[in-house]
Amino acid sequence: MFYESTRNNTLKHSASEAIIQGISPEGGLYVPETFPVFSLEKIADMVPMDYRQRAEEILALFLSDYPREEIRDCVNKAYREGKFDRPEIAPVHKLSENQYILELWHGPTCAFKDMALQSLPNFMEKAQKRLKADWETVILVATSGDTGKAALEGFRDVSGISILVFYPEEGVSQIQKLQMVTQEGKNLQVAAVRGNFDATQNGVKELFTDQDFVAFLEQRGYRLSSANSINWGRLVPQIVYYFSAYDDMVGEGYIDLGEKINVVVPTGNFGNILAAYYAGRMGLPIHRLICASNQNNVLTDFFREGQYNRNREFYKTISPSMDILISSNLERLLYEVAGRDNDKVKGWMEALKHQGQYHVGEEIREVLGKTFWAGYAPDEEAMETIRRIFHKHHYLMDPHTAVGQKIYEDYREATGDENKTLLVSTASPYKFTRDVAKAILGEEEVGEKDDFALNEILAQVSGMPIPAALQDLKGKPVLHTVSCQREAMRDVVMEFLQVK
Ligand SMILES: *Cc1c(COP(=O)(O)O)cnc(C)c1O
């Protein structure tokens, strides 16, 4: 299987090359030339398998230049008990007769990013060896919380790669900060930036685009890279859990083999829901894909009107991982629905860059409307949903998942669709303690209590266990104390790599 760029499909690359490069030199994203098809028989064959075996079956088709043993080795390292606190890895929870929840937060950092960031580093390490890379890759990350920790945990002690994470001093929760500053590992560092997330992210972007600095590092044997979801190696592991969830639902007797389900995804950069779309292309019986957004509703407008317009106000919400105005992975979906026409995609992306908007035309909007439905929920609705679901089902939802829940309810009301539905849950409620506690206990009860105290109370009232990875943070020593001005981020990189 070869990969081509969404903006120039004449060049073909192996999976290893696509994963090492991350993004195509002309700015396009790598996509597989074709999608392998899984028959219902094959899906049935996977019902008795565990998560790792299912992952191996699916990944082997996409990573065709990786020997089978390498893939097995990668998935065994990534998805094992001890790292994940449930043997199913990504368990399906039954909420009601019609509705099921795919919990993607049982990994080492309690965020769905683990599902991909536990395996991407292994894929990169093997690809570097295969392509005889004579450089060390340096992953630079600017994080608003979840990605940084998941990337640190994924890349820790991977050979040939080191990682440096910048987080905004005034922009992450108490638990998120502790997760990062207590991170162990020989090839990594964490630094606070005095400023907000925008300053941090712009600082990292400037490092990537500073040609002199990039050349300076290359002369010393270092290449900068990022770990965000435009990398194919981060997307492909996400296809796995959709098949796995479907197989679990068949295995439990929740659905019949071949029965079509809806999938609801709290969406930001469009990676997670795109993986569901790919699963559907491969034959997974999916009826509708429901794209849930918060107040940053650029995707809702896009699916309803065919117009993508980023020229709008940016809102900071209680579901920060969905606070996004440019959903990069949408480009991959457009490439498919535009009949793999790379000139069209290039035109839209240029328009987005220069005018901040583009229109895909009525025909494509209609095609998209057959598969996708979209909606958005502001913070108050997410808070109300957390409270209501807890009282009705005794189940704790984090704010991202609650947005998905609300949009599913809106969808059912609008369409009357009774198909069984899988809601993707992207974060542990115990990572977004304050807002979950406010929704359930009320402002007054929350008061000045710290996140650990609030988690204890939430665990008591809900009976849902606090993940050990969060509970253990309390006693861990702080290992990372570097804090810098935005202007000094470059010096932090140089000190980390010990170059002058
Ligand atoms: C990253 C993230 C999302 C958004 O996922 P995309 O693949 O970027 O659409 C949603 N919820 C949580 C908790 C996340 O960390």
C-alpha cells in the first residue's frame, strides 16, 4: 500500500516514509491510495480476538512495508494491561438500550490521545531504522494540556527520538500540570512558558519556521518534528477502535452482525471522526457520523452550508481540546468526496489560507450530508448534560463527551433515527474535575477545594473509580521546573539538546 498527498497525488510513498515525513513538502496530507475492504465475515472473525490482535489485523493492511512481527511488537508495547487499566483497552459501556459509550481514556494519561500516541512513537522508531536515518528526531509540542502528557508518555525512552513539551504557565489544570512536571524518562523535558496557550503555540510555530535555526540544528544531527494528528501514523491506530467497538457490541449481543450503527464524535481537529469515516469506507456498518462541536462551531456551519469560514470569534470553552477554528484533517475527507481531485483540494486550502474561507459547492455538500450530521452545544448545555446524565444513569461524563451526548439527543429529536448509537468518550471525567464537580455538586460545594479533593468526592457519589494514573500523581516528585519567557524558548531547546 502506497500513500499520496492530498495536494499532489503523483508522488507515492511507503508507510514508513509517510510517517517519518509527517506532512508532504507541498503542505498536503498523506492518505492511502486505496482502502482495504473488510467483509462481514472478516469482522465476525475478529469478534473473539483481543484488542491487540484486532489492531494487528487492521494495521498490517495499512503499514504494508512493516514486517508483521514489527507491527505485533508495536501493538504489544502500546496496548497492554499495566498501561491501560482495562483489559478491553477501549471498553464499550452500555448506557441504555439504544446508546453505548466507547471509553477511549483508559490509557496511561487518561485521554483519548493515548490511543494513537502509544503506537505512533513505535512506528516512527521502526521507520527511522528501516530508512537508516542518520539524525535524531526532536519532537516539539505546544500543549493546552492533554496532548503534551500523552506525547511524553508515548515517546519516553524511544530510541533515536527526543521530546520537548512547552505548556502555558497560566493555561492548564492542576492535574494536567502535575501529570507533565512529574514525567519520568531520559529523552524528554517539559518547560512552562510565561503566557497563555496562544503565546506558547506561536512560540513553537516560530521555532519550526525559523530556517536558520532549523539548519543550525540539522548541522548538529537534529531534525525537528511534531506529533500532531496530521501524521498518518497517528490517524491509523484510531481506525482500530471503531472495528474493535463494533466487534465488542456484536460479541455482547448489543447488535446483530451487519446492523448499522451511528457514531457520535466530539470533534476538534477532525482526526477521530475521520478515522470513523475510514472505518465505514472499509466496510464497517455505519449509518450516520455525527460531528459534535462546542461554541467553536465552524464544522457545524460547514456541514450545513458547504462553506468553511474561519473568520469568526474564537471561544475558550470548558471542552478545550475542541477549541479549534482550523480542523486540519477535514482536508483528507474533502480529498475523498471530491473524487481524489488534488487540484480542487489545493484550491480550497489556498483560499482558506488567504481568505480564511472556501465553499465546496452544492454537490459535495449533498454527498457529505448523506453520511454526516453536525451540531454544536455551548458550555451551559454541556454542564446541564453532565448533570442530567449523572442523575438519570449514574454515569460521569467529561465536558467533551457531554457535548457529544447533547448533539446526539438533538440528532434524535431532529431525525427520529432509532439506530443503535455509539458515543465516543474522549476524556476521563477525573481530568476535568472542576467543571464536572460544578455540574454535579454545584459551585458552592466546589469552592476552593483542590482537584484531588474534588475527585475523591466525585468518586464517592458516583462509584466510578479514579484512574490510578491520576491518583498516584499526588506523591510523585516534581522533575521539571524550567520556566521561560516566550522569547527564550529557542534557548530552552538548545540547552535541552546541549548544542551551542
Ligand atoms: C483531541 C481531543 C478531541 C478532539 O479530537 P480530534 O481528533 O482533534 O477531532 C476531543 N476530546 C478530547 C478530550 C481530546 O483530547
